[in-house]
Amino acid sequence: MTATVRFTEEMRGHVTFGESDFGRGAQPDRDGSAAFMFHLTIEVEDIDSFSRDPLRPATARGWVKCEALGGKLPVQQGWFNLFVDVAPGVKHMLYRLWFADGVGHPLTMTGFKVVRDDAGFDVWKDTTTLFTRVLRGHVTEDQDDTAELVASGIIRIRLRDFAKQLTTFRSSGPTLGARLRALAKFGLIFVQQLAEAYLRKGKRARVHAQG
């Protein structure tokens, strides 16, 4: 029996209908702007396989809420990828949720967090800011560029929601030891991947100076 890890995450912000720019879409006072949030339980179904897979897939279950789309809407299928390499020193955390609006039209929410070492202390901003789009239909990754755009914006984890999220980590496994090891392994992956992104710049600078 494999060990699993799961946690619950809430993010909230605004999207603007018909807008393609994330920053403009996140402004709450624009015409076509609407509050948007999700509540997800993210589950790693096999922590050992997860630790070896560079795409690190996990499932996401829960709901999205947007009154302009019909209110609280269940996620029909969802995926989460932790720390996918997109460039040297740049990683994405990816979200893809399939759901339907209040009258049954299929929709997809896609989102990414950008984890990279910019000036200043930006770990909090990077890991709690999700650049978000809503697309028409149930869209797979290879269809993103051609899918019809519904809305764009930015949603974030609030500090109080993050504090609550930390209390939701759970593991299932054959023994207590296996469950504790699974939680520790997930934490280690998270820290190692952050270090790889944020310490890379300093490492390159030291190598250059020594050269």
C-alpha cells in the first residue's frame, strides 16, 4: 500500500471577462470584473512516485466560486503539478480544473505560480500568487493556446488562509511510520525545489567570481 499526502488550499481574487492580461484582469473595479476563488483538496496519491516524477502530478478536488458564472461550482476533474522546470532557475506550480457554469457549459480554470529568484524576499509572493485564466470547454494542456478565453486575473492565498492550510496536511499509509515519512518527504521536496530556484542565482554568482 502506497502512502498519500493531501492538504487543502483556498485562493481568492478577481478575474475580468474578456481580458487577457492577468494584471488588468485582477483589478476589482473594472467593467466585467468578478470575484473568483477556489477551495481544493490536493492529494498526492503515491509519494514515492511523486518524488521521482519531474512533473509531480497530483489530483485536485473541491469547488470554484464565481457569482458571474453561477455561484459555487464543483470541480469535475482537477490536476496540480508542483515545481515544474520551465527555464534555468524558474519553476511553475500548475493548476488545471474542469468544471461547468451554472447552466452546464463546460469550463476550464488554468493557473500557474512563478517561482524564481527576483530582487528582494519574494518567496511568499511567488508561492501564493496564481496567474489565472478561465477557458471555454474542458481544455487539455496542448489546447490552451487555441482555446476560447473567458476571463483572466490573479488570485492569492491570504495569510490567514495559509495559516489554516498548514493545519490540513494529512497522510494515509499502512503504518504510522509510513504516514510520517510521507509527510516528511513532501516537505523535503518542497524545500529542495525552493532552494534550487532561489539559491541558483547566488551559486552562479559565486562560480563566476571564482572563475
